[in-house]
Amino acid sequence: MSTKQKIEEGSEFIPKFDANGLITAVATDAVTGQVLMVAYMNREALDLTIRTGYATYFSRSRRKLWKKGEESGHFQRVEQILVDCDQDCLILKVAVDAGQCHVGYQSCFYRVLEKGSDKKLKFIAEKTYDPEETYKKQI
Amino acid sequence: MSTKQKIEEGSEFIPKFDANGLITAVATDAVTGQVLMVAYMNREALDLTIRTGYATYFSRSRRKLWKKGEESGHFQRVEQILVDCDQDCLILKVAVDAGQCHVGYQSCFYRVLEKGSDKKLKFIAEKTYDPEETYKKQI
């Protein structure tokens, strides 16, 4: 079995981290399937996620581990971790409460590009919580 | 309105490309919502996707534009493009035929990490087409 076959057709989890030591992780709602957010993990974040059962990411802007919900209380309990063909991307199926995006929406993907435009966004969701209330300790 | 507010709360599409000039794109099945694959776009790939209505990515390994389906025939007709809060990630809701992953599955995410393990993957899908048949021109 070639390395490529082992990665693509094998049963061994061999996550591939990029040049910055990160792997992309897509969090989806375990119940509805909705894509909630896309974030990144380093090896330590992935290990913590597997070990604790709660999603931990690596914040590229803050350069540190970030247990989702540590400030907002909106934790992600991981039910399943899926990996893609070349093992450089993960899906986390997570159990969540209302409001996963720091802007106040359930999903970070609350806007859609309007048909026929390459500039104009349309809002497709309502806020599910007040982020100022949630994050007021930080404001 | 601050730049952050403009990006997060505004109606202008201002996609943010990373240091390599790429933005992450998650393709989901427009009918079922299933996550099919995660790939990357540069500005040109995104423009082509918007203009043609068919998903075009930038292949990081081959360092070139890649219209999904150009070899396999498994094109992705884009129904909607969503953008996340900080505008550095897209979801493409796409209409597809059977078999989006080059390994032969409908989704690239055909394996799940077994409960209690950090090493063992379990297959959760059946192949929907024979990639050797599809890609035989290239083999």
C-alpha cells in the first residue's frame, strides 16, 4: 500500500498539519448538520479536543489555544470527528446551545452573496443572543 | 462604523485572502446540506466561480486554477455563496451529481475517528463511483 493509499484508503488517523502546524476544522451542528464555523487546530488543540471531548482550537490572531466557549460559555461538545481523503481537514460534529458566532448568530455564516452581484451581501439569519451581554466582562 | 464592524456587520462582500492569497471554501450539497469537501480559492478562482456559476478552486499542490469536475465530469453548480463573520471563509452550496471525492465517495469525509481512539478510523460511507473508470485517461 503506497503512502497515498494509506492516507486515503486506510484506517489509521494520520492528520496532516500545514507549514504553520495547523489543520482546518469545520464545526457542524450534530443535530441539524448546519456549518457553524471554520477554525484551525494545532497538534495540541486536536489532542485536547479528543481527550476532553470539547472543541479546542488554535487562534491564529491571538497565537494561543482557545477552548471554544471559554469566554462566552458557548462550548462545543464533540460527538464525532471526521477526516477527509487526504487527512488535512476535519469536521467536528458538535452539540451546542444557541449562539456559536461571537457576533451573535448561531452560525458564523449569516450572510449570502446576492445573486448576480460580487459585492452585495444579504443577511439570512437573526441573532440568537446578545454578544455585548455575553462578552461584557471583556468590553 | 469601524473596519471590524464593517466586515462583521456590513453588507459589503470584502473577502479576506490569507498570506498565500487564498481563502478557505467549504462545499456543501445544496439539497442535503452534507459537507462535500474543503478547498481553497485565490482571487481569480473566486471571480471565476462567481462569474461562471461553477466552482473553481486553486490547487495548492498543483499551483494552478482547478475547475472542479474538469477531469472527472463531477462539476459543482453553485447555488449560493455564504461568507463568515470575519470574511475569511466561504461556504458554497452546490448542486452535484453522485461522487464528489476523487477517491470514489460522495463526500471527502467518509471516515470518522472511532470513539475513545486517537488513531483508528471507521469508514462510514460506500463508494458511489469507480474513480479508476472516471480518471482512466490520467492513469
